[in-house]
Amino acid sequence: MFIDDIKKELEVNGGKISKNFIDAVADKSTTHYAKLGSCTRVCVIELPSGHEVVGYAQVLDPLNDVEEIGNNIAYERAKDEIWSVVGAIAKNFIPVEKEA
């Protein structure tokens, strides 16, 4: 299904992947948060394909750690990593032009 969604996006969007598509993938995914050590928050987004992407948020001082803010930053950074997974899959469906 995930591959079919990517193929459809490429067809509808002129061979490109839109930000709206990435947002939709993130919405269909499972998200996990964790705090590592005293200054690091991590977000793991498990895509419908089973791929996992990771984002981190860090503070210099543990006293400045705010869970909601750290989780949001880690989520956005993980979501940015979805592009590379979707792009790698999409690359298989875009015709390669050969040089003359």
C-alpha cells in the first residue's frame, strides 16, 4: 500500500513528492518518544513500510528541558528524515533519461 501511495503521488504531482504527502505519511505512522540522559529527547517514527526514522532534540542545561517542546522538535526533525526514505523508494519508479 505504501508503495502504491508513492506511485500515485508521483503520477499526480508530476514526478515529485509534496510536503503534504510527507505530512500524510507521518500522520499514518506510529510515533514513539523517549528521553535519553538528562539533555536529549528522541522521536522515532515508524512508517507504514516498516522503515524507522529518528529525530533528536537537545538542551545544554537539563533545567531547560521542557518535554513538550523537546518532543515537538524531535518529531519535526524525524519527519524531515521521511523525505529520504520516500525519495529512495520513489527513485525506483522514476524513469532515468539516458545521455545521447
